[in-house]
Amino acid sequence: MQKIATKIFICASVAFAIVGMLMVLTTSPESDGPNVVLLKLLFATIIVILTSFALSVASKYLSSKS
């Protein structure tokens, strides 16, 4: 389970970087704010990153106690 969570963590981190760069590159000074779709994707990747990190750490410590 730790390997799967680690792979998900890596993929989500890459997606976070891509979406973050798209937000920076597509936001213009004339706009009222960031693109709402990109902002939602950014927050979704944060949730996946935190969840997969917690699963990876938890499975590491749970497997070492068994």
C-alpha cells in the first residue's frame, strides 16, 4: 500500500506543479482573479497530496509494527 500511495503522491505533486504554473501563466493583470476551474483543480490536487502522504506515512509505520 505504501508504494501505491507514494506513486499517487508523486503524480499529484506533478499535477499540482503543472496546474500551479498554468494559473500563473494564464492570469492576466486585467482579470479580476484566477481562473476558477484551475483554482478548483489546484485545491483538489492539494487534497490528494495530503491524503496520499498521510496514507504513505501511516502504512510505513503500521507495517513496521507488525
